[in-house]
Amino acid sequence: MSIQRKGRFGEFGGQYVPETLMNALIELEEAYNKYKDDDDFKKELEFYFKEYAGRPSLLYFAERMTKDLGGAKIYLKREDLNHTGSHKINNVLGQALLAKRMGKKRVIAETGAGQHGVATATAAALFDLECDVFMGKEDMERQALNVFRMRLLGAEVHPVTSGTATLKDATSEAMREWVSRVNDTFYVLGSVVGPHPYPAMVRDFQSIIGNEVKDQIMDKEGRYPDYLIACVGGGSNAMGLFYPFLHDTEVKMVGTEAAGEGIDTEKHAASITKGSIGVLHGMKSYFLQDKDGQITPVYSISAGLDYPGIGPEHAHFYESERAQYVPVTDNEAVEAFKYLTRVEGIIPAIESSHAVAYAMKIAPQLPKNKIIVINLSGRGDKDVYSVARYMGVDINE
Amino acid sequence: MNRIEEKFSELKANNKKALITFVTAGDTTLEVTKKLVREMEIQGADIIELGIPYSDPIAEGPVIQAANERALKNPIKIKDVMDTVKEIRTEVKVPLVYLLYFNCIFQYGPEKFFSHCSKCGIDGVIIPDLPFEERGEIEDIADKYSVHIITLVSPTSKDRIERIARNAKGFLYCVSSLGVTGMRSEFNTDFDEFFSYIDRFTDIPKALGFGISTPEHVQKLRKYCDGLIVGSAIVRQVEKSTGEEEIIKNVGNLVRELRYALDD
């Protein structure tokens, strides 16, 4: 008996989850399909985007950076200016409103750098939902400030010690928790990863980024950009920027992967550059793994990109050559972090710095009439400690 | 007919129920696994599940997660497990079933994987992260080598039960309650309702698993189904015992008690 396989992007995606979760995913998909085109739902989400998250986020012409690099014009999509400091709030507001519509009283989330956890805890406070966040023990140490923020917001943060004690294991643990309390719990997944319908749903909620860019760049330049550049871990900020431009084939899309200490070392998180096709966390996509399918430990200075896989639609964009994925090292990201801070007075998240770094590489080689849009997915306040540590500066009193 | 069907019809003829036991392969070494399988057969296990250790076992609770981590420290390859099963098969008659995550099959190569299963004497596979909708990818290959894909139903499956039950092979793995594998003190599922619903669609043997850990559980739950599956409680014995001899002895004792409770 053959059944239509759902939620596929080419061969990628799918629903590789325990049977206990299948009906929950089906219910989620039905609820999402019902509400995504529902006027009341859309209106309410727009209200919170505007009045609470501070949307639309600015599209800023980085004039000094453009002049300094001497090539293409560079625009920054300022997702760092959103409430809670990153693009994560877009998706979380969407999912939290959906959770409420579905009558769920409790939300759970995984988090790496803590941005998604903070966004989820924020929405839980706003909508009066119980909130549990799963976070790798190692990440809790790297991002102690975000742990405290989540606790202040009323969330319970559960340290995950299994495996490598980072984002991958936090995701596994959140899925285990969902299996245990699937009836009253809504799993707010933070990226375009996981089983269907998450990759499509998160993409849709994040597409506000690219849709705004379309309007904003038309206003400022009267045409679409030549390049879109965004960092990819799971890939939600990149997908949010890219997806609305999918059919505008003159617009090139570049995702920057975390190359850590270099793709020729073992310490990186470059799933497309160095990975192979596999299945984890409910989806078929590209993963860093050995020949037996064991997922290999990953590394990046950025806890938000420290994930051994990538969203299935990105895998499809890669295979179909709609987008390009390039590795950026810790060192390049830190240099970009410092550069943008000095040249534009904007401290980017270390994740977003990976995108800035690639723009710095290509902008000088492009003619002045070309346009680059960088997704500045988050602000870098949370990263000041780890960048200081990287630079060998001790800022502890 | 593969060994699983033979076993269930033999049990039925003798008016008995199946005791299905589990260990993680390579916990603590493959040599220990070999001895454990033999011991469990001697003490009355009817079907034995071998877990192939995986880096990200999302359906497992803490006890089996820890077993996976212990086994992977060796480090253990699927090929090594296959070789061990081949040796085990020369001495052991009970059906042997792998429990493993889909990525392991996918990377090994489905064709090669099921062909090796068949050569080594594996009778079925349980893939906790491969729901009914996704199994088309490997179903024909598994059939070709007469290895059963054992499917699962859970209390949340509801209207999905019909499709899954009608297409089940070997036995139907019935999940006792919400959550991951591991010991539970109580079960909140209405088993009368759960099993009578399943029975509307299939005559295939039904085995109940997840959380069953004591002889008391076995006695209380045996009336609902054709077999009971005990995993974490056995792995817990491996975990808390020191040295090969003690591991074999403690696991053997538990399996004997469970057998006794099931037949009593």
C-alpha cells in the first residue's frame, strides 16, 4: 500500500519520527493549514509583528562599509532590531498564536545560543503559557546570560547532558519531551528543520523578512538585489530571506556555513560543504556523520550555528543549484564582527557575522552598481564574552 | 514463514505468551552481548531484540541512551554487530530482531543491510523513527530478504491503527503509553479499549512494550496481548553490574523471573 509522501523538498524532508508523534504532526499540519490563510489569525500575527516585535525591521544602507570595501552596494536587513534581538521572534510569535488556537497550555523549545529559547520564553510570558526550554549543558555555560533571561521570563531551562551537550542533543531531548506529553504540549521548533510541517511552517513565518526586503529595496533602488547573503545553521533566517525570492532567478542566494577552525579540520559545522545525505530529527537532509550514520560532533564559535545538519529545503536549494552554500571560519566571522562594529557602529551576532564575512569577501570584486543584502539576523551583545575570549581579552572583573 | 511466525505459532500451540527481551549490542562489549543472548534464551526469552547503538536515539529514555553511549565508546560498527550475530546464530534458535534508527540503514545501504541481515540470521527490524508513511523506502527490499519490518502502534495512533495493523508483519509492537523507553511505575492507558480496537483489524500477534520492567507488570499485563517486551529493565542490570560474570548472572536472573511470572 503506497501513501503519498508528505512534506518533501525534492528528496529531502519527510516525517521520520516515532509513531507516538505522528498524529500530533498531522493535527499541527491541519491547524496550520487552516489558520495560515485565516484573516483573523493573519491580522493578529501582523498586530504582534508590528506592535510587539517592532516590525518592519529596517533595511539599512551601509554606506561606510560600501565605500570602504569599494565595490557592490551593501544593505543590512536589521533583524537584530527586533524585540528579543533576533529573527527568532517572527517564528515564535506565529507558533505561539497557533498553539493558543489549538488550545495548548504548554510550550517547549530547544535552543542553542539561547536566542530561540529567549524568544519562546518571551512569547510564553506574553500569552501566558507554561514554558520549558531544553539547552545543552555546554551551551548553558557559553550563554549564561540568555539562560538567566529565560528564567526571568518564567521559563524552566533544562540542562541536557547527553551526547555532545549542545543544540543537537537539546533538539533530541525536546522531541523526547514532546513524545511524553504530546497531548497538552506544543513543540515550538526554532528553525526550518525537523519533521513536516515544521520546515515549511517556520519558513512561512520567517518569510516576512524577504517579503519586507522586496518592498524596501524596490523603494530604495527600484529593483531587486543581486545577492542575498545569510548565515545557516538550521537555516531559518536564510530561508526567511531567500524564499520570497525563489522565483526571481536573477537574485543569487548565498548561505554561509560555520567552518569553525576550518573545513580541513574536524572542528566545523559545515553540513553541506562537508556532510552527506542522512536522516536525523525527523528529516532527510545533509548531515555531518560517519559511514555508519553516527552523527559526528560539530564545532563553531557560534552556538547558534553549532548544528550537524541543515534544513531540508536548503538541501534542496543546494541540489537544484538555486542557492549556494559557502564555509566561513571562526576567524573570518570574528574579523567581520569587529569590522561591522567599528565601521557601522552595529554589533552583529556572531552567527550573522558569518554572513557579513562573506559579503566582505565578494563586495570588493563586484562593480558598484551591484546590490548585496545581508541578513543581520541578530545582535551581538550576547557574544561579547566569547569574542573577547577568542581575542584573548579577559573582561571578567 | 520466518522464525518469528514459527515462534508465535509454537507458543500458541502450547498456550503460552512471548517474552521478548532487549539488550544494546556492544554494551559493554560484543563478547558480552553474545553471552547475554545465549543466557537470555536459556532463561526463557522467546524473541531477542538487539539494539544497534546510535549517537542520537530519540525514542530512548536515559537507561538505553546510556547503553548506546557505553557501546559507542568501543567504538562499534554495524558490520561488527552483523559478524557477532552470525556467530550467535550458530548457537541460538530464537528469532533475533534489530532495533535501530533509520539513518543506520540508510548509510549502510538498504540493499546491503537487509541482505546482510538475512545472511546473519536476523528475522526482523524495529525502526523507531520510521513511521508507516516513510517505510516505502525500504519495504520491498526487506520483503525480498524476508526480514520483517516490525511496525509500532501507540495510544495516540487512533485512526492510524487500522492501516498499520492491517499491514503489520511478524508481530505488532504496541507502545504501552506516551513517552520514550524506560521504566514506569504505572500505565494510564485503557488497554481493554486499545487492544480491542486493534483486534478489529488484525489477527497478527501483539506484543506490548515500553516501561514493562517487573514480574508484577508481566502478570498484570499479559492478559491483554500475545507477548511482552522488556528492555530498559534488562539494560539497567547490565549498567549496575560489574564484570562480565555478574552482568550475565543478573540479566539471567531477571529473565528467569520474568519468564516465571509470564507462565505462572
